[in-house]
Amino acid sequence: MGKLIDRIFNLTLCKHMPALSGKAKVGKWYEVETPGAICADGSKWHGFLKVGKENKVVVLLFGGGVSMDEHTAARGYSAVQEDGAYSDTFSQGMYAMANCTGLFGLGSNNKKNPFRDWSVIVIPYANGDFHAGCGEVEYTALNGEKRILYHHGYTNFHLMMKEALKQIDADSMDSVLVTGGSAGGFGSAILADAAFEYFPKAKNLAVAVDAGLMVSNKWKEAALHRWHSPKEICDRLVSDDITVDSLIALYKKRGKSVRIMFDCAVRDAALTTVQAYLDGHDRKPLKEDGDAFQRILKNSVDRMQEEIPNVGIYLFEKITDEKTALMQHTILFVPMAFQKFSGGVNPVQWVHDCMFGTVRNCGLELLEKKY
């Protein structure tokens, strides 16, 4: 399966992305070599870049599952036919490529997209560590072999940022948005502060977490002993909610200088599936699992609203399974990103509005809805 994905990737999307050599042309997408960056399996990793017309930049982190224990480590996407736990090779970056070629969502050239003329730094995901790792862990593969999983997401992020800033004048940027969906949503919460450090003169700072929420008592253990995340990341983790812990820490450090946003379907199918695993259920998710995720989401939203003044929340419903009432996973980086789901505004425009002063909370009533 992994080889087939690689072949499709190389013959389609990758074919249209030139390697960056010399000075980047404004408005054109490039594949950016990042010496030293590797995927979970040790293979080569790289990022993507578009230099925009405006003095504004999006740092865009992509998703693809998570590895937080021995069981998930052995089940990278390339190791199983389906239902893998995380992206372990760069081939799964095809979704990042689709976004980069101007097809989908917040990173696209869509005329409805208020970010279309911004520079975009894309951080693909192939390390299973929410972009937070800088170490290795040994695991037992499904065939019984001992292997090394390279949790280098944090390292890759910094390597790519340094390469991107050879093309983008960091001091001229006045606005910075850090965002991502799924694992990239978790990553955006975790790495927002680190990303802002690269743009010391920017006045408008914002983070938008798209569908990055699960609770578990495994997060700090994974960050410490599997991902080998930096101390400043591990120290933030004081509860079972890695996303909200990270966002609260960001607010405590930067205060009102940063706009903090969070969006999610109230019964996100993918997050519910993994949450069921974290809760000890080795099965496909049931309606009751969606109910449980909805309660988790309510608790997390309540905590954000209590601890982060003026936080922006966008909740929506887009049912993908009528039996369980489970819903669309992520919304900022898919074709439906410009549909008005909640509050009379589409989610991409909501992010832009929140970033520049009009913070809106949309769809909060859905937290109490019975399905």
C-alpha cells in the first residue's frame, strides 16, 4: 500500500511542484530541500513554500495521525492496508501537496480566501509526534523486527523555518498565523510560540487550531519518553488535554498580543475514533463514543473560555455517518472550507475576522444538541 501511495504521489501532485533553486518567484509554490530532516522511518523529509504579495505569513502544519505508545508505533500508514495510526513516510504528504497546488481551503488561491496573497510555509507531517518530537524510540514492528521510529517533527519544523526565511524577510512581516488541521491542529497549539519567535517585529499574531482535540493521560508520557519533546513543551502539560494546556500556556506568556482560535465539528469522526482507542475500546466508534467526544469538547471549550479571554470558537455539524451521527474531520483545509456552517460565516473568513479584531463564537449551541 505504501509503495502504491508513493507511486501515485510521484506521478501526480509531486510532478507539478518544482524544487526551489535560487530566489523564489512571488505566488509560485516550491518544494524546499531541508538538509537533515527525516521522516519516522528515516527517509528524506522536506517542506513547501509560497512567497506571497503581502507582508503577512501563514505557518501551516499538516496532520496524519499520532503515535503515542508501542501499539500505535507499529501501525504506521505504510505498515497496514487500512486504519493505520500515523503518517510514517513522506508519501502521505500528498494532502499537503493538494493544498499547495491551490485546490483547497485556507492555503488555496480561491478568490474567497482572504489569505490567498499571503506567504505560506507548509510543514508536512510524517513523524507521529504532533510536530513536537526531537528524538528516537525503538519499537517492535508487526513482523517482529526491532526498528527505530524517528520522532523528529519538532526538529523538522525548525529546519524548514530556517530554509523558508532565506526567501521571506522575517522582519518585514506584520502578521503571522500559525494553523493546522488534525495532528497539525495539535501541532499549531504546541508550536505557535516557537513560530512567532521567527517574526519578532510582527504585530498581529494568531493561532487557529482546526480539529485538534483528544484527552488522555498518555500525552505527557509520550512527550517525555517517546517523542523526547523539549522541556518547555513538556512543562506545559498539566492535564489530560494537550491542546488546551498548550493554548493556555501561550496566552499566559503572550497575553492579548495573540489571537487564539479553535474550531471543530461537535462529533468529529476521526477524533472520536482515536479517542475511543485512548479510552480502551478496540472497535469502530459507536454513537455513544460520539456522545462522549461531544462531552469532552464541551469541557475543553468551557475551559478555554474560562482561561483565555476573547478566545474564538467555531463549532459546526456536517454528519458523515447517519447511524452514529459522526461528522466531518477538519474544515479549514478541505473544499467545503468556504461554506457557511455556523454564525453566517465560513470558517476561513471566521479565522481572518478573528485575527483582525472581530472575534466571534459560532455554533456553541451545538454542544447541547442531542443526536
